[in-house]
Amino acid sequence: MIQPVILEKLAELPESLQTEVLHYIEFLLEKQAKNSTQEQATQKRRVAGTMKGMFVLPLPDDFDEPLEDMKEYMVNRYAQEAPQTEKAAKRGGLGIWKDKISMSDDFDEPLEDLKDYM
């Protein structure tokens, strides 16, 4: 369906641009061939490598679940490191430096020492 439209548009182009289109098509074909060979090679390696020299450990069904000892360790560790106090909760926020920092009214005025350079 799209091929006749492509051929019509290609016929409208000057020969120099038709050559560029041909080079682009060749590039796309090479890229597609390279990708397909890489995919085949990785699939072959996976299949070949899964059986050769493979040693299977008998593991229990709950192997992937976190250990109870580790859960308790992590809870205790983080509870000791960062105790939540009232002071820590109030720290920070907008306006904490209000009325503690002031600027002079002539802050934006040029300095006397630099007037010669302006």
C-alpha cells in the first residue's frame, strides 16, 4: 500500500536526491541486518550457556523473602540513627531568617572605589 506512494514521490525527486534515498535505504537494511544478527547471537548464547556446566542449588520456596532478623536489624538501626524530636521537626521552612538578616538601603549603589572603572 505504501510502496506506490513511495515510488511516486521518488520519481518526483531529482536524480541526486534519488541517490541519497538509495544510500539511506541501504543504510537501513545494513542496520536491520546487524540488529537481527546481534539478537540471534544473544539468544544462542543464552540457550547454550544455561545448560552447560550449570549447577542448581535446592532452595526453599521462601528464598526471596526478607529475613526476619534483617527486618528487625533495619528497624532498630534507623530508629537509633534519626530520632524524631520536636526540634528536628520544626527545623527549616520558609521565613526562618526573617528579621535576622538586613541589608543597607544603598546596597545596589556603586562603590566609591570602583567609580573610576565605570
